[in-house]
Amino acid sequence: MKTKKILLNVASAIMMTSMLAAHTCALGWQDGVQKSWSFTYGDGVGVASVSVSDTNDTVDTTMNVGDTVFSKTGTIAWRDSYTNITTFTAEPKTGYEIIGVLENGREGDFVSTEDGIQFSFTRKGAEIAGLSGKDVTFSIKTQAKEYCLVYQEPTVGDIELGSCRTGEGIRYTIGGRPFKGWAFEGKPVTHVTEEMAAYGDAYNGTIHITPIFGE
């Protein structure tokens, strides 16, 4: 009886170890020779963050411009790991919006999310070990948001000056007194800053600025 009990305990331990190994290792010998696919982040002005993960659990990280990551497939056709979907999630900086993605220089497909976009690549393993696949360099296309600049004149009220995009210089002036420039929340500004863009996002695209007059 003792011998049987010991064997059962050993079997249970082996099973638990196998389960843990399966959880921590995305691909195993059952999946055949592992095949790697590379994805390089080429460009992304105005992008705050890019993250990547895949259905085979071989990559899960964030990326900066110039980084390359690798996801892997198995090479046994009847295994689930033979097909792998690698998904990227991109979010813009304040004052910018993401309008597209380029994949090896061509327009790529994407879906909009609440905070940015997602795009994916599906790759399948090859029955012939070492057979090369199509690697990708991608770039995130962004556009600076446009805001309405408003001057709060003490006697008249709000005066709409015109539109201006994030990072763009403020070209509007007013007459009557020697005009020196504009201020936002008491600080001189020459262009639409990230802080101003955040204000505009909170107030329906409107940014209130005040004039600075000289003597």
C-alpha cells in the first residue's frame, strides 16, 4: 500500500510539474522546430506607447522606435501553435491622434480603440525548418489635433481668434495696446503646448488664452 501511495504522489508531482512547464513555456518539443518572425517599430512621432503580445505567449512587452521583437510559431500543422497572431496596441501623446499604420511602406489595416489603435499579423509555421517568412517594419501615422483659440476679453467676452494645432506657433495678434504675445494660465506661450492640448481636450476643443501687453 505504501509503495502504491508513493507512486501516486510521484505521478501527481510529475503532472503538476508538466502543467507548470506548459504554462511558463509557450512552445515545446511537441510543436516542432520553432520559427521566429520579426517586427520592427520604424517611426511614430506623437505616439506615447506601443505594446505587443501574441497568442502563442512568446512575446509580451512594450516597444520604442527602432526596437525589434520576435514572435514564434510551431512547425507542426495540427498543433494550435502552428498559427500565431501578434497584436500591437498604440496610444497617442496628448494633442495627437493616430490616423493609420504603414506595414513595410504600405497602408495597413487597423481597428480603433478607446485610446488609440490595434493592428495584428497572422503567421503560420512552415513544415520545412528554416524556411523564411515575411518580416515587418511598421510605422504609426499621427496627426496633431486642431484646437480653437479663444481670448476672454474683459468687457466683450469670448473672442474666437481661430484654429491652431498642437506644436504649431500662435500667429494671432490683437490691436489697441502694445501687444507682446500670449499667455496660458499665466505663463507666456508661443505655440500650442501639451498642457494646452490637454485643456482643449477637456473643454470641447477650446483653449482660452490671454494677451500680454507692453507699456
